[in-house]
Amino acid sequence: MTVRVLLADDQTLIRAGFRVLIDSAADLTVVGEAATGGQAVALARDTGADVVLMDIRMPEMDGLSATRLITADPQLGGTRVLILTTFEVDEYVFQALRAGASGFLGKGVEPAELLDAIRTVAAGDALLSPKAVQGLISRFLAEPEPQPRATPEVLRALTERELEIMTLVAAGLSNEQIAARLVMSPLTAKTHVNRAMAKLGARDRAQLVVIAYQTGLVRTDPPVR
């Protein structure tokens, strides 16, 4: 199956470079280009893209605002957003997570890493490293949010194995790492993750991590004094 990618960046040269790279992969194809956040939202709907490679700083509407609109649109439930920017700072990572992005990469990433990242996000996984998870989620939960937070009661829908795996996902482990930890195949680990996401209404692993912290299944470490 070919992953359909939409490029959203206000610099034509950068988009052209990404197009050549992505189209060089047999399993990836660029289905559109957007120079503004507004165009990205419209093209996401028109093209049915699987992944939107989104820059943060764009005219008219920035990438974070566009991401919020895409992830909140029921018609785009299968579309994932991968934030790609030159501004690799915690504030942007935090805002990208809150906006519903499934991943965050700096523009200095190696070509092979970018292609793998697109595949990872398209598969419903999230690009959240274990190092980033603790600090980002701690801040995420400390900030006021417009929607109600998940309560511990929602976890009753999960089996003990799903709860165990959800805890490992929240720790930043991949399906392969979970499989090695619990002595199972990566496919079995992925199946449990997908079932947990379906039961909890999580869009992807990033949301599953957030729910794990919101419900108290996983707790942030107290600050070091």
C-alpha cells in the first residue's frame, strides 16, 4: 500500500526537495503541496492524504493551527500530521502534541530517518522518544485545556494485558521493544496497542500516552529539588 503524503511548507525549494526524496521511495508518494496552513487543511480534505508533513511557521495560518483543524475533522480521521521544522524547541514540541500531531522532527533529520518517520506515523505510531515523554506530558497535564480530560473509569474497558502494554507505550517503547519485554511477537504487541486505542477512542499512540497520564495509569516523576 502506498502512503499518500501532503507537503505543507511556505518555501518552494524545500517542498521540491522533499517531493524528490519522498517520491524516490517505492511505498511513498506526494499527492499535493501547500504553502499556507489554510491550503494544507483544504488539500488534506481534497487529496485524502495519509500523512501531512507540516511546517510550523507559514503565512496566513501556521502549521499548529492547521494541525488542530485537521485532527479535529471527523472526515480526516485517517490523516496523521508529522511536524517538521527548523525550530527544535520544547515549546513547539509541546504545542504540536496539544494540537494533535503524531510526530515532531527537526529539518536537520537524515533523509532515511524522514522516510521512516513518515511510515511510522502512517502506521498509527507516534514519534515520541522516552526522554521527551516525561517532561512534555508533565507540562501538558499542568496546562488548562478546552476539552475534559480522561478519567480513570475509562480504563475499565481494557484487559490487564492492554493496561500493561499501554504503560509501556507511555514509557516511549516501540512495538518491537514491548514485544521483547513481554516475550511476544511485534505483531501481537501492535494488536494490543490498536485494541487499546480503539477502546479508548485514541487517534494514535501520542493520544494513548496522554490518556495514560491523564488517568493516572502512569504518573510523572516529582520535580528534582
